[in-house]
Amino acid sequence: MDRIYFDNSATTRVDDRVLEAMVPYFLKEYGNPSSLHSFGREASNAMEAAREQVAKAIGAQPRDVIFTSGGTESDNLALQGAAYAYAAKGKHIITSAVEHHAVVHTCQFLEKQGFKVTYLPVDSEGVVSPENLKSAMTKETTLVSIMAANNEIGSIQPLKELADITHEGGAIFHTDAVQAITKMPMDVNKLNVDLMALSAHKFHGPKGVGALYLRKGVKLRPIVYGGGHERGLRSSTENVPGIVGMGKAIELGMQEMEENLSLIHI
């Protein structure tokens, strides 16, 4: 009997076109993108092309896209990186009670390191109240993290309003957009977000690769040290096939989203 898959919020099948784009970087163009020889340059060029694809999908500049191993690492880099980078200013973080474990467990870890975390409640539809956020802000608040769309019930948060309140209070705003990207417009400038986490396997890309958008001027402390890859923020030889796959998948996903939106507006 044929099986039917209904769990795309957990992971998606890799698109055939994505796999096709990845294969050469396993077998033929397999160089280290940090190497100076032609193999390395080919890999580096492919990686930068993918960085442009990801940046275009979220309205960002390519240099502001940091490749990671997935949404969990992106959330950890954003939360830990910002918390420590701005600790001298204050040690108060605000998030919601319905975040993904990648955010909740990181916040719990930071609490053990001396940070204070406020977990905002949600209403009956799973939405954070902007007024509650405004009331929770203090002079010590440096970071607010609210997901774009919930992975269990699909609640969509009012990110622009929440980000504006955050900035008025002098803090930076992070969103886990893993479940939202390619399903709804996620322009970082229109939403006014400073940090945005993405994961390729949620939109028919490969597992084990993700990205973090980092607005120019926002500071992060690395959580992985080594060769200084990804602007010194994520050391480790980059997963070139995965990154190429992520670039192709997000490009295809955005095309499909735009086609669907155009049908809605007919």
C-alpha cells in the first residue's frame, strides 16, 4: 500500500532539481572554498552564488547571510552570540512561551549563565500581544526573539510591530523563520528584523544546512571557533553541496510562492 506523507513541517523531500544542482559539488567540483587553487575558487563561486539566492529571498545583502548547519545552530548563534555581545549593556532577554526548542532551550541555558529571560504568554490563537512585549521591555533588555510562524499550530506573529517595539526599547530583534520562509513574504527590511534563522530542509532543500541573516551593525560573539569562516562567525569548512542545494531550493520555493500569491490576487 502506498504511504502518504503529511509531515512537511518536520522535513521535506529534496526536490529533484535541488539534488541535480548539488551532485557536481560532491563529485567534480569538490574543492575547499577557502583554497586558492581552481578547485577552491569553483567551490567558493558556487557558495557565493547560493548566498545571493538566499539574500534575494529575504531582501538582504549577500554579505549579511551566514551559512550554518541548520535552524538550530542559526538560533543558537543569534541568541548566544547577541546575548554575550551585548551583556555589558544588559542581560535581559524576551521570548515567547511557544518557541521552538532551539530557542527555548538556548534561553534556558543562558538563564544558567546569569541572564534573565521573560517568556511572554500567547492568546487563544497562539499570538504574542505587542502590548505585553512593550510592558516586558526594560532598560536591561538587549534581545527579543519571537518566531515568525509556529511549527505546531501555524500561528503567524505580528513581526513588524514586535520588532518596532523592540527597537524603540533599544534592543535587537531575532526571529526563527524556519517555518515561514517560502510560504509567506519574509523581507528583513519590511519586517525590521535584525536576525533571522532559516533551515533548508523545510523547503525541499537538504538537511544539515541553514543560514542566519545578520543586519549590518548588529554584533555577535561566535559560538564556534576555528579558521574564521563566514566572517569569523561560524568557523568550519563550509558544506558546499548543501549550500548550493539551499540556494537552489529557496529560489524554487520563492518562485512557487510568488506564483501562488499571484493566483490569490487574480
